[in-house]
Amino acid sequence: MFMLMPPEGFRYTKGAPDQFKRDDLENAVTREFCGDCGTQLITRRPGLHAIILKAGTLDDPSQFGTAQMAINTSDKQAFNCIPEGLLAFEGLPGA
């Protein structure tokens, strides 16, 4: 799970992340992760004015409400349950 937030509302409070970006892809995303443990923290996607924050990195993700949509459902596994009535897309919205 992840959430989008405006870049202006995001900052690291301690240290700086390591970054990885594939140079063999056009418009590749930049992934930022902890240099000590390797946990992926955020993704920055070109053309998207938002930070893609991994919800599992938050101390208490429940503070931010519930899911608003499910994406890439064409790749879901049998154990992935999408709540009834949740907006769902087989790929990315608008793609």
C-alpha cells in the first residue's frame, strides 16, 4: 500500500536516503530507501506532482484513513481481497 502526498508536505526528519533510478528506461522513477536496512520509503515519478509514500513505513497508517482505490488489479493474487465498492483499475488510472 502507498499513499500520495504533495512534495511540499514531505521531508525527512533525520538523515538522507539512498536513491536508485534505472538508466535504461525512459521516464524511470526514482526510489528512495534506507541506506542501512534497505527499506523502500518513497518513489518519485517524473510528471507526477506527488510523493508516493509507502504506507508500511508510517508509525500509524490508520491516522490517514482507508484505501480510496485499488490499482493494477489485473496482477492481483487470489489472497488479495478488494473491498466491495472500492474504486478499482486493472492498470493505472487514466493510462
